[in-house]
Amino acid sequence: MLLKRLTQAMGPSGFEDEVRGILREEVSPYVDAIYTDVLGTLICEKGRSQPGPCVMLDAHMDEVGLMVVGVENSGLLRFRPLGGVDPRILVAKRVRIGSSKLPGVIGSKPIHLQKPDEQKHPIPEDELFIDIGAKDKEDALANVQLGDVAVFDTLYDTIGDGCVKAKSFDDRVGCYILSEILKKSYAVPLVGAFTVQEEVGLRGATAAAHRIAPDIAIALEATVCFDGPFVPSHSEGTRLHGGPALTVQDGRTVADVRFLRFMMETATKHNIPYQLRRVKGGSNDFAAIQKSREGVVGGAISIPLRYMHAPAQIVSSKDVENAIRLVDAILQEIASGNWVEERFAN
Amino acid sequence: MSDDISHLDTLIALLQQDGGPGTEEGVASIVKRAFGRYTQDIQTDVLGNVFATVQGTGEGKRPTVMLAAHMDQIALLVKAILPGGYLRVVQAGGFDARTLVGQEVLVHGRETLRGIIGSKPPHVTTAEERKRTPPLEELFIDVALSEERAKQLVHVGDVVTLASQPVHLLNRRISGKSLDNRTSIAILLECLRYLGDKPHEADVIMVATVQEEVGTRGAIAAGYREKPDVAVAVDVTWADMPEQPQDLSFKMGEGPSVTFGPNIHPKVFRALKDAASSSHMPWQLELSQGPTGTDGRAFQIAADGIATGVIGIAIRYMHTAVETGSYDDIETCAKILARFIQTIDASFVEGLTCY
Amino acid sequence: MKELIKSLCEHIAPPGGERALSNELLEKVRDVAHQTSIDRLGNVIATKNGDGPHVVLMAHADQSGVMIMDIADKGFLRIIGAGNLEPGRLVGCQVVFQNGVKGVVQLEANTKDAEIRFDHLFVDIGKSSKASASELVHIGLSGVIVAPFTELGATRICGGSMDNRVGCAIAITAFRDLAAMNRHVSVVFTAMQTVGARGVGAATFALSPDLAIVVDAGPCDDVPGHDVSSTELGKGPIIQVMDGTAIVSVRIRRHLEESAKKKGIAAQFGVWPKGSADTDAGAIQLTKAGVAVGGVHYPARYVGSTSTVVDVQDAQNAAILIVEAASSYEG
């Protein structure tokens, strides 16, 4: 199962090799050309010589992770985050380190030995260590190298009604959607970009967009969903099962209103549920692509994701399916010449 | 081409020269003269970046490798002339305001004026005041001129730099202002010296960039202009001091730090590491977890993307008037880079897009 | 100049929603331009072919505003900022959305002034249910603060969209003058500047200017609370030395200074650290292999608040200075 393989693969920013390997194998039979750029972004071209606007679909391969930066005499490993990891979620989690996927745990002082006041404050990052079971520094360095990266050790599985849980749905779910789309054919030039280093500043997409120089771009992403009964509706971001989410504004993008209307109209026409992202910040690769060269039309289609950047995350299978349907419908509409900027001007 | 005269004197001249972000011309002219020993192909772009190209010996389309060091230093700009002829300043680069109190400066007005960053003497400060450090907005520069005279000679926007003459310490260590990053300019020069007549397939572009201290701005334009196959940012890192995080502290005199992490192309990192081993030079590993605070941050995502490396020597007291570094490290780093350049060939470049 | 500013101020143009203003801007320059266009990001571009280096005048068209992020049960709207309005300053203000619907911004009960974030604000548009509010507005609709063009005495004016309709008016005036002199000149009314100079790069990439001159509001500190002022209202255009995005090269700054002298215009110098006056200049300067950029700004009081005060004479002098600098620039 592709989504399972993708989410269980390791790929912090700059270390996307395993994810790239899975995707290359998966989509190669369906595309005309597949290659990597100098940053490691996997670019897949399909029907690029056909007439029509060149459409770039983007999904980033990287996830947030940790990097081993030091070893204590005790054999415990010091680490620093790669991308935005909330240090509060690290304690008492299992991780996998390096290409051998060596298991490790992030522990803390037991509750019995803590002062009452300590429990009220998050454990600072420099007091957290990864324990791989090493007896001492030498033993640790025989098993890991400085610069090795680690990710959460979380298994993919179903949960509840119509949901799945795993790590790194941000943005393996986008990679999955893009892979499924690349298996289909459209009468429009299509370039799929599985980008690197989104989590450290949209870096892969910046270079890839300049190289691809698309006319239209859509980023396929995961977005914040925090829709419990304890949250006011304006703070929930999106709702699970509410359908793929379209951006009106986030931390780095104001929607291209015409393309937003086109996507909304397409969803309605094809009976696909959708929602608008009600977020106050955050961003995705489209922000970088939009500003490339002379500017790019487009937007983002996001999957509601509970517990973003945490070890265990939840998405709705229905939302994923509907996102694939929506991307599919949009490409069909573009191929039929129904994306005409002026039509959506007002 | 090859010669035996080291660039220690050039470095001293560079340290004596003032040049803040956007006002690097004086530094640039020293740099151009020094590059002139190795090539006639020296160019300047719109922003003021200086490019010196040494052709490689390869046949046909040669690989290009760019080594970059920024030549600007952190500075202050005059924001207002206060009653009494005192000057108020803002940052152009990142000073710790605590290191500025009592510092001697140069105000580059219609004339170059001596100035002192004033402070309230302990006799007139209260116990409360002594507990806090005044922010830059509360500091002022005293040029000992009347308000009228100050207004004639100093205008809003004039540059203020630290007045600090370089000094030789023990063990070929040098202290002064702007070792960040003039030591790396010296590395580029020493690298050209060591490269001498040795064959190298790749064209080498040495760049002295501008405005790094305000956001790697020169590098953004330089990367786009040259679009080299490989770009290496040469910039200083932190030497060890008690209380500093261990993974961000490096030993002076034990070779340059070579950076590894998402900002760095893994094959460029390996090639730098291998160049150090094959030239029997020491090096230290610096780990980074995102875009580095160097020109390499800009190079990696310039145009279609550039395979990027970062290397540099460790200095103490960064961003102060007494930055301290070792000339031994400068030479070691230059030797590694000269070796690295010789290893760049067409097949290396081809491998950069093979993941 | 005053009439021109006034007519430009009648439009609502939050970031990303500049198109309501685009036609009016085009109308003001179309008759003297060889080419006009609106690009993919919403930048409005007009070019006059002619003599000399290609000088491009850049003034952002958008103004800071708010965007509807949620329509809550009782018909109250939740908003987020779009640009650099401070949420605390919006309490009690009226807001008008792109479709003309108006409302009042208010604050959740029990919020301390110092803590005010957009999370604490809501807009009352006079509807009592989510359904009835949804008939009037939708998520993603943008609006701006109601603060119309107002004259303060003979030469001073104020309003919510001074920043940067005054800049647009200066750019229009200078562009027309330069076109009449048959110079090679373009004007760009840039999109999405207030959210971080997102539009201008695309236009710069397309035009590859020999020189770009940015026209924007230059914050004044000649008001109570400052012990000394570095830029003052009515004291002439401000030649940018540095803002949070760009340091102007000494060569271009000197050229602007000389141009002011030649025209007998008093000029001031702008030194603004990061965050205090960020303009399009940086995004222009760092396009492709670098672009020569300068800034000629009009002094403006209370930039970033809901109403900005400007002196029309400063704006007129800014236009004269730009025309002189552009027509005597030799590359």
C-alpha cells in the first residue's frame, strides 16, 4: 500500500532519499521523463509537448525530524530539530535513526524525581536525549554518526471510522495524491515535482519552479485541522471529512482569486465536497512557486490533518479520495480549455 | 603565476579598510588589486559583487566552481543628529549593543570623523540603571563637534564603523574588526596562490560578495548571474568558548569547519572532506539543520538551484571589535579548497543531479 | 495632484484584491503608453518606448486590510490581517468589504489591550445568524478600514489609503511627464506589497529595468514622543538610504540627491531598520542578477495606523525629483 510505505519511510529535510526511491519506482512506468535536480527534487514530465498551459503539481517529500549533533559520555545522543518540531511532543517517544533505522527512545527524568514545579513547564530541548541503548560514548559512535537524522517511529494503520493514522502525512499524503494523478493521462502538459526541503523554507520548490517555469501550479499539501468541540470554529483551520481545503490566505499567500473560483466551480460541477482553509499562518510550496519568474497562477489543495508535525497524525480517507477527484477534475477542465482567466475575474 | 608571497599583508590591509553593507567600494578596490595577481578577468555587478575568473584547462564545456566570501562588515547608519551634535544610529548588520558602549568608531561623513559611543559614567547612574543594558536606541555617538558643525559634516544615512586596528597575537593569531569575513577573502587569495600552475579542469570564479550581513543579498544576485555548477560559501564560524553549545563550537588552529546538512549538497560535502584528507589537512565537522547563516543559503536556491558547500575558519568574539582568528587556519582552508577545485570535473558535475 | 489622489482613494484594494483599482490606474496612463498589461500576480504595467535607459517607477497599489476567515453562529465575522495593520488599532473602526458590505470591528469581552490579536476581534455586519450573514459575505472576502480622503487645511490630507495612493499619484504624474519627454519609461502599480513585496518581483523579472525607483510612504517621526525627528512632514521627499529590504547604492542615492539640488527641492534621507518601513525595493534589487534601485518616498505620519497624514507639496516635489532623476540617468 503506497500511502503506508510513504509514511513509514524516513525523509527529514535534506534526507529524502528513501521517499524518493519509493516514488521513483512507483511512478516511473507512467511518465515520459523522470529525473532529479541538483537539490534532489524528483521531477516527472508527462505529455509536456502537448498544447495547452504547462501545469506543475507539487508535493513535498520531506518531513520534520531530528539530527544527532553530539554524544554524551553516557552514550546518550544530543540532537537538534530539522524543521518545526514542538519540543513538548518529543518526550517519551520512539524514533528511528540513520539509514539502518536504529531504534531509539527519547526519555526524561521519572515523575518521582521531579520537583512539583518542574511538571508545569515543558522540558527544554537541551535536556532531552535519544537513548539507543549504548553503554558509553564509544559504543554510541560505533552505531551512529554525528549528522545522522532521526524520525518518529510510528506505524501506519486504520483508526476509527474511515481514518488512517501515521507519521508524516505532511506531506506524504500529497506525494500519494500526486502519484495517483501521474498514473492517469490528461490532454495537458503536466510536470509533477516531488520537492525537497519544504519544511526548512520552501527551498526545493523555489528552485524547481524556476526550472520548470509552469503556467499554472497547484501544491498538494496537508493543512492544520483542530476541530474538536473545545475549539471555536474560527480556530479549527479545517474539519476532518470536510473535503479537500482551498486557500484564501495563509502566512505567505493571498489566493489568486480567479483560480480559487475556478477550483470551487470545478468542485461543484463534479460534485466534490471542498472547504476553505481558515488558517492564520502557515504556508506551503505554492507561496514560493507563485513568485517564480514572471509569476505563476494557481493555488493549493490541502488535506485536513490532525496533529501536524506530531508523531501520530490522522487524516480522513474520504478527504484523500476527494482530493484526488478534485485534482483530476481540475486537470480535465484545464485540458478542455475551461480555465479562462477572464471568466473568473469577478 | 605561482609565487611565494603570502596574503597576510593583504589581510591586514583588508582589516584596516572600512566597508559596511552597501559601502564596500574601498574593500572592493583592495580585493580587485589582489585578485589581479592571478587573472585579468575581473568584473563588478550592479550590487558591487566582485568576480575574478580563472579559466580551467578542461576541453569543451568546462565545469564551473564558484568560491564566495563576503567583504562587507557589520556597521551602523546615522539615523538622526541630536541636539548638541550627538548622533543616533541604527543597525546595518547584527551588533550586540552591549559590546558597543565605550567603543571608538569612525563616522564616514563629508570627512571621516572620530567618534566615541558614549555612556553614562557610573558616578551618575543609579543602581537600577546599572542592572540593565541600554538598547542601541539609547546609545549615542559623540563626535565632539557643535551641533552646527556636526550637521555640516554628518548627514542622515552616513555609515559608522568600528575603529579598531588589527593586532598580532601569539601563534599567528590576529585580532581586529571584520575578521568576519575578510579572513575568508584571504582564503580565496591563498587558494589562488596554492592553485598556481596546477592543472584544474574547472573554471574557477572567485567572488567577493556584498551585503551578506543584511541578508546574503549580494549572493542572491551573484548566484543567479553565474549559475555555477558548484558554489562554496567561505565564511567564519564560532570558535570554542566556555558555555557555548558544543556542536556550535570549533577549535582554532585545527583546520576549517566543513558544514553538513540540508543546505549542503552531499557530494560537495564529501568532495571537501576528501580534499582535506588527500591533502593531509585537518578539518572539523559542522552540522546545520536548515539554511545556513552564510551566502550558501542563497546559492542553493538561486535560479534552478546550485550544488552548495560551506567551509570556513573558526573565530572568537564574532561581531565585535576584537574578532580573533588564526592565519594557520586560513592557509589550511585555502589548501583544502585548492585541492577541492582540482577534483571538480565533468563527471563530478554530472553526478550532482543523480540522487 | 490632490484631485488625482482623491480619485484613487475611492477604491478598495486590499492585497490580492487590487483589481478593483487596476482599471482606474490604467486609465490614468493608457493614453501616453505604448503597452499596458496586468500580469499574473496583478501588477499593473504601462510602458512608453523612448530614449535613454529603461527607468521603471514602482508604486504599490494595495493597502493593508483584513480578510474574513470565519462566519460564526450569530452572524459575527472573524477576520485576519492582510498587511500590517495592528489589531489593537482596529477596535471600534468601521470596515468595508470589497462588495460594499460594511461592519464594525469589536473586541471579545475580557481581553486586555496589550494582548489584542486578530483572534480576539470580530466584525458585526448587522446580521443575527450565520445563514443571513452568509448571504452577504463569504470566507476569503477582503475589506479595508473606512477612513475616507479628508483635507486638513490647504495642503495636508489624510485617509486610510494614503499609503500608497499618494505614491501611485506621484508615479502617474512622473510617468506622464517622462513620457512627454519621450523617455523610455515604465510604471508598475505593484500588487501584494503590504503582505511582503510578493508581486513586484514578477514585474521586475519581466521588465529588467536599468533603474527602478520605488515610491512609497516614508514614516515621519516629527510627532510627540520623539526627542528628535529624522524625517518630517512638509520638508520634502525622502531619498531612501536604507529600509528593511534594501540599501540603496551610494551612486544612485547621490544621483537622486543631485537631482533634488538641480531642481531646488529640499530633500530628506530615510534610514529605516527592518520592520519600520519595508518597501518593494529589496525584491526589485535582488531580481535576476541584480537591479539598480532607488527610493523616493513622501513623508507620511502614522504609517501603519488607520489614517495617514500626507502633505501634497511633498508629493508634488517627489514627482519633480523623480522626473529629473529619471531623465538625467545615464545608466
